[in-house]
Amino acid sequence: MAKNSSPARRALGQNALVLAVSIVAAFLVSMIFILALGVSPVDAFVSMFRGALTRKYGLAEVLAKATPLIIIGVGVALATRGGMSNLGGDGQFYIGAICSICVGLFLPPSTPALVVWVLALIVGILSGGFWGGLSGWLKAKFNTSEVIITIMLNYVALYLMGWLVHGPLQAPGGIPQTQALEKSFQLPKIISGTRAHAGIFIALASALLVWWIFKKTTLGYRIQTVGESPDAAVYAGIKTNRYMSLIMALSGAFAGMAGMVEVYGVHYRVLEGISSSFGFTAMLIALLAKLNPLAVVIGSLFISALTVGANSMQIDMSVPTSIVNVVQSLIIFFMLITPAIKSDLLSSISKKRHKKEVA
Amino acid sequence: MSKHILRMDQITKVFGKMTANDHVDLTVRKGEILALLGENGAGKSTLMNILYGLYKPTSGQIYFNGEPVSINSPLKAIELGIGMVHQHFMLIPAFKVWENVVLGLGGRVILDEAAAKEKIRALASEYQLEVDPDARISNLPVGLQQQVEILKVLYRGSRLLILDEPTGVLTPSEKVKLFQTLRELTKDGFSVIFISHKLDEVMEISDRVTVLCRGKKIGTVDTKDMTKEKLARLMVGRDVVFTVEKTASKGSQDKVLEIQDLSVKGRRLASTIKHLNLTIHAGEILGVSGVDGNGQSELVEAITGLRPVESGKVLIDGKDMTNRSPAEIIKAKTALVPEDRKKVGSVKSYNIEKNLILRDLTNPAYCKHGILNYKALEKTADEIIQEYDIRLSERQSPVGALSGGNLQKVILAREIKSQPRLLVAMHPTRGLDVGAIEFIHKKLIEARDAGAAVLLVSAELEEILSLSDRVVVMSGGRISGELGEKDITMEKIGLLMGGEKLGGSANG
């Protein structure tokens, strides 16, 4: 028996190694693109690093950007573990944002902030959960693909929001946005003068909650069983149809919650373009994190740092921020091919060794 | 010229710390059927994968037709004239027979369809294979699919055929047909390696037997000098009891399962259940025999809530459980050892603990208020591993890494630990080795003696004969006959399987 190396721990170590190799490789390859722009890659990366991690403003920005990604990301991880694909993070986010801002807009300004936040959070969770659960219910009832339904519902939510901010909820002044929240209703900043707000704690709590659900609870066990083996789940007496709706509703609830947090923490109003495709970025992060909720936190911080760093790189070195997309895509690319390369490499090494032995 | 077509000399294969083959010798004569016998995990598959070029031996030498050869890929094996019929067929269901046969042969850009079909027809008629080159694989029954696999091997000009557990999926008549084909082939000088752990078959078909045990060769013997018991002893390394020790059922009048006039729509017409009646008492084993696909699966699914009942009633312990959910039926103390232990009976990525609570999530010993108590589970798992002698390389390994016998023990342990009133076991020993079968039989009888009513569905007549207190035979979705303990014989069951009535009209 190897000492204290359970299969799970070994897998974790391997995943971490693959990820590290992928990130390094991605940066190396993206150097070519930066070189092609006539900029020294070293200078570019130094600027990136400085921008994201050495200044107060940069760090705060990383936290602010990571907040919605973490919340949506753990929801995506939950759905995927349950065998469902939630590509509707954006739509659920919009719905959560719209519904939760109404709480702040329509309650009298004298309402205690805590009451507003709790109510808004609940509304965000319920509305996002409804939007997500819809696709799960349709799948259970009519065997429709949740992939397609969630993507289509993104558009429904997007245009619903567009109509609201151009119409019924539009603030005076002609700009397509809602009125701003009362100052007292805004989530407190954790670093003054920046955009980093208390929502990060909600994000961390979400990640811990999902981690705990899968680690300790029968709910997590059931969700995972439905995802791993639907036949075994039926045999186990789990009502898999009901779980499809539940899983998607829970996943949507997190995205809806992210909508609330983003509105109350950053924008204080709903406006078009409030989500810069958080849903898809969160999906990518959940996959990078191998569906581990705690790793989603790290992944979100990392991707946010890349984005923030890229902004400073653009300002300092005039390297376009889209280089970040290149890096992100390359990481995924290398993550997918590394295991294949590794096993190939191993077998060729063992072949060589074998030949030596024979000779 | 050598009389041996194949000689494997001192083959050793080491995987990490495990030695799968330890200096194994094996020879195959021209025109003989050599059975390769051994329990699961004895190293049969490893040895054959080496022969077929899938694994490289750590040491040892292979001679084919007297020449030393190095087989480093299946392509090379095929080139030499070694063909393999895998346990799980390697056919593309959407393709036609002839397309499957020529698949992978390579060479030309344009296929000569007519020539290929001609050659297939010639081969088929020569060996009485009922294969139509234009039939689509997905439309063929399993027996014919296997014939296609054999044809594929012959088409490639193989002289040595390796058949890996070829009878596992066949009906009795398909098996007879396969054995005919094999005898036909050996008459024409083909050689066959027949991998199996079924002693009856080995006794019936082989000329010689090579026995492997834990990676080592125990010996090679002429089949005609052997008996089943002797072979079993060689294979397991100890005496094996074939007739399970079992006292007579206590004959309780306590009806645990009562099925009244049950009709269930089946996957096929033959398996649709029509007006079926059945009763099992506490402390007895009712064997349900019959050719697969005559409604046994549907019956089990209807009882356990996995398939809707069209009409009639299912009573468990006197309570009407017709069309209740699987969860409710589990609560009514019904345990199920399902047909498919990998996909249904267990979750392969979970370790033993997590598999133990698969159907026991409401048990307060392991979970309170929706929170799982892994400590308590771990203790139970340790006990079960002890009691059931479950062998695993690592305690926390996912059960996907377990052998079939060990996995089935985990499932059986879980179901028996729930102290069921009704225990439904479907093909509980299919594909398992002698040691595991013996153990599982013992546990089933223990469950019966503890007062459970046991419904045993099996296609293995021997299993039915040795375990059942009563037997019903299913044919075409109906019960074609029932036999009390004193009437249970192989012949009677065989007749009923074909749907005949016993003691019928005198004019026959």
C-alpha cells in the first residue's frame, strides 16, 4: 500500500499537474502572438502581472470580476456533476438581475438595507432557479435537450431585459438602463475607492456550500448518482426526472444569485451589457476546475487576473486585450491534449526501456 | 514440420507490482481445441492479449508453426494467421455483414463488393454458418453476430482461432450450433483456443485443457482423463462443492410476494407478460427458469417498480405495491440484485462505501437530516469486505476496478444487509468464476434461512437445480409449468422451456 495516497488524492495531483503544464504552455505559445505585434513578451507579461497583482486597484478589480464568475461557476459545476449541461448562465443571470433590482427599486428608501439584500437575494435565487429549472423540467417531460433550451432561453432573457430597460423600467434620460439603487441599498465595498464589494463573501460561501453538498449530503450524493449513472439512480429509487428539474433549478439559482450580487455590488442598476458573457466564461472555469467547487474559486480568480492584467497590458504596451482570449483558449486546448500526450510519452518511454532490457 | 501450430514458451507479463503471467507455457496442436481454463483474474486474457499482439510480454518467446515470432500488433497476429473472437463483439451494428467482414483489411481504394460477398458465401456454406452477407448486424441475434465474428476471422485466413468466453451470451441452441461449427473447423485442420471458466463446456468441447491459476500454469491435461470435479480442483486449488449444502425449506405459509393476474408490456412480444400468477413464501427460493427474453426481466422490473404494470396486482407482504415507485418498493423491504451489475447495480466511479448506500439513503445509521455519516459507512464497508472476502488492490478504489465476482459480492452484500423480506436476484452469477459462484449461492441460501423469500431468475439450469425449493419455467411471457422440490429435474425444465406442457395428452 502506498502511504496516504488515495486514488482521489492522486487524481487531484495529476489534474493540478496537467493544469500547470497547460498554463505554462499556453503562455509560451501566446508569446508568439505578442512577438508578432512587435512587443517583447517579457515586458508584456510583466506589465500584465503588475497590473493585476501588484496594485491595490488591480487586485480589487480581480476580486470584483471573479465574484459573479465564482457564483455562476459553482452552479455550472453542480449541474454538470448531475449530468446536465447548463449553458444558460447568462440568461439566468439576467433574470436574476432584473427581478432582484425590482426589490430595491420598489421598496421605500427607508427599508433597512439588510432586509433589502436578503429579499433581493431570495428573489434572485428564485427567479434564476425558475429560469434554469424550466429547461430541466422540459427535458424530464419532453426529453428536449437542455443544451439547446438553455442557450435559447439566454436570448429570451436578453431581449426581455432589453425591452424592460428600453421601456417599463427605463430611467428618465433616454439611456437604456433602469434607475439606480438607493445608496444605502448598495453592497458595501471591501476596499474603498475600488469596485471590490462584499459580494465576494457570498461567492465564497456559495463555493463552500456546493463543496459541502457534494462532500457530505445525500442531496449531493443523489445529484452525483443521477449524473454518473442514470440507470443506477433509477434502481436506487431516485426520481431522476424530478432531479433533472431540481439540478437545473439549483444551477440557475446560483446564476440568478450572481445577477443580484452584480447589480447590488457593482452597477447598482440593470443595463444592457451587464454580463460580458459570464455564463460561458464560468462554464470554461468549471471545466478547468474539473467541477471542483473550491477549484472554481481559484480558476475564477486566475481568469479575472488575466483579464485585468490584459487591460493594463493594453494601456502600457498597446497589446490588445483579446490576447487573453488566446491564452484562455490555449489553456483549454493544452488541458485537453496533455493527458493524451502524457500517455503517449509514457508508453514510448517504457518501450525504449523495454528495448534496452531485451538488448 | 511441427505438429504444434503454436508454442508459447515461458511467457511472463508484469504490470507494475502485479505479475499477471508467471512463466506460462502453452502449446496448441494442429486441429485441436485447447481449452484455457481459469478463474477470473487467473491471467487468461493477459496471455491471449499477448498472443494477439495487444500486450508485449515482459519475457518469453512465441513460436508459430515452429518459427520464433515477435507479435507486436494485432495486424501482425492476423498476418500470421491468428484470429480472435472477442467476448464483446467488435462489430459495427449499422454496417452490413460483408462490410464488417472486410472492415480494416485495407489495401485497395475501391472495394470489390461482389468478390467479398462471394467469398463470404463460400466460407459460410462450407462451415454451415447461416450468414447472409447483406444482413445488417443490428438486425441479427447474438448467435448470428458471433458467427459473423468467426467468419471475419476465417476470411482473414486465420488458422488459429481464439474464442474468449464465447458462450456467455448464447442460448442453449446457439451454443450447440457453435460447438458444431468448432468441430467442423478442427476437422479441416484449424486450431482453436477456447477460453472459458465453465467446466461443462470445457469437458464437452475440448481435446486438452490448460489450467491457469493466479498467473501460473497449473498443468495441461487431456480432457478425456478428467472429470468436472478434478478440473475444478485444478482451477481453484481446492475441492469445490457442486451441490450446494442446503437443508429443506421450512415451508412457511407466510406469503411474501403474491402476483395476481399480472400483465406487463414487454420489450418484445415474446417477453410481454400475460396474466401471470405467482406466490413466494417466506424462507423459500423460487427459481424462475427459461430462455432469456421470455419475460423474466419484465417480471422482475414489474415487481421492483421499474416497469409499469398494465393490469393485475403485485402484493408484497400483503400490501398492494402495484405500480409503486422503486423507492416505495425498497421501503417495503424488497432487495434486488439486478441483471446488469455494472450499469445498474453499481456506480463504477464510486468506492465501496458509496456503493453500499446506493439503495439505503434513508437509513438513519448512515444519514441524519440529509447528511451522510461516512465514518459509520466505512466501518460497515470494512466488515463487508471481511465477511464477503472482497479483494481490492486499494481500499478507496472505485468499484469499476473490481472484478465481476468482487463487484457482485459488493452488490449482494448491500442487498442482503438491508435484511429484505423479498430478495430478487437476477442472473446473480452470470459470468463469474467457480469460487465466486459457490460463495454467492451460499449467501442466497443464508438469506433464505434468515427468512427472506428469494426470487431467483437464472438461465443456468444447474443454478436453478441446486438452489431452488420450487421452480417455475417461463415461456413466451407465461408460466409454462411449476415444479415442486421433488419434481425438479433438468429434463422437465428443458421441456417446459420450450413451452411444452408436462404430463399432457396421451395421444403424443
